[in-house]
Amino acid sequence: TSRRPLIAGNWKMNLNHLEAIALVQKLAFSLTPEQLEKVETVVLPPFVDIRSVQTLIDGDRYLIGFGAQDVSRHASGAYTGEIAASMLAKLGCTYVTVGHSERRQYHNETDEVVAAKVRAALAEGISPILCVGEPLEVREAGTHVAHTTEQLLAAVDGLSAEEVAKVVVAYEPVWAIGTGRTATPENAQEVIAALRAALRKSFGDVAESVRLLYGGSVKGSNVAEIMSQDDIDGALVGGASLNADDFTTIVRFPE
Ligand code: G2H
């Protein structure tokens, strides 16, 4: 496909500030410009580390991208503790994860909140990495395709084709997150192809350029097989993004 692969490291709520700096430095020195050209590589640190990451990446190794793990649905105002998309944009963030299952589960993020966050990010020129995925019960009931398609369409409803082109979708089956249990590449391809078909139905040809990622226990040993699936354009990596060697191995999957 002509879609450029994207590997995004979701650090979640891990690492102290010095560890975060050390990790980015190691990545910047171990990944070559050629590797980063071939595979778009992004880190998603906790908010407090973003400025340092930006400073380190802004030097000669600016080819690594960075973003945040969440964003406020509001543009500005009396929302104590929240971070606005405009603030992230000013820091140079180009991506933000929206609707991660951990936020849906522990922070009551509904499809409506997720949709508002997608819009807030796009309004500031930030690409949302929109996460969808089914819990175990839904997978066992066999309704995972309908479930994830509904989550996707609820989040992108009403967007223009031009806006949809900037959205990245991450399919993360909840039962495969941090559990060591990975969806088979075929399981993931089935759902991701269905998500692309749903985008095509609503938005037309732009669906061919939207990147769809898989997430859930991706590691160096399974990334190549996952990436070999037709509709899978990249990975959202949690645990294995916290170690420079592991993450570098993942980014180097084409080799
Ligand atoms: C899924 C993934 C990254 P992990 O949440 O978003 O985490 O790779 O640890 O399963």
C-alpha cells in the first residue's frame, strides 16, 4: 500500500522525568534518518515530559514525532486540570490519542466525549489517534465488528473527508491490552478491514489513505506478522515502547 507505516509509543503513566529523557535520547541515537523516513515514529509521553521530549527531538533528530495521550474537549476556560489542544499544538505535538480504552473505562469517556476530543484536536491541526476496541464479552458474543464500527462512526460523524484524512484509527481489543494476549494478525485484519470499509461507505475514497493501526501487546517478535496484513498500517505500542531496544526493534520491522 502507499500508506506510510506509523509506529506510536504510548508510554501511559510510566517513567520519571529523567527516564523519559534517557529513553528519547536513546531512540534518537539508535534510529537512523532512513529508518525514520520509512516508518513514521512517534512517542506519546505523559504531559509533563512533552517539553523535554520536544527540546531533545528538536535538534538534529527531529524525525521522531511526539504527541500527548489525551486532550480536553474544550478550547479553553475554567476546566481545572485540563490541557487544551492549542497548548499541545504550541508545544509541537502532532498527534494525540483519543478514546483509549483505559480512558473510556476509568474516566467515563463516552463516544460523545471522544467525538468532541477528535474535533478539538483537528481544530488545532493535531491528528487524533482514535482508539476503538471491544471488551472480552463482546468478542465472545461475536459482535466485535459491529461494536468497533459503531465506536468509530460515532467519533467521526459529521467530519469532512479532509478532516477524516488526518485521523488515525487504532484498533485495540481490550482483552489484548497489556495482557500478553495478542489478537492474531487475522483477527486484527478482519476488524481493521471492516473499519476501513465503514469509512469508505461514509466518506468515500479518502478511506484508502486513512491509517489504521493495531494495538495490544505488540512487541518485536510479533510486529512483522501484524504489519504484513493488508489493512494494518502500523501499531500503537504500550509496554514495549518503554524500553529503547524493544521499541527500536519494533520500528525496524521492515528489516
Ligand atoms: C494498548 C497498548 C498501547 P500494550 O493499550 O496503547 O498497550 O502494548 O501494553 O498492550
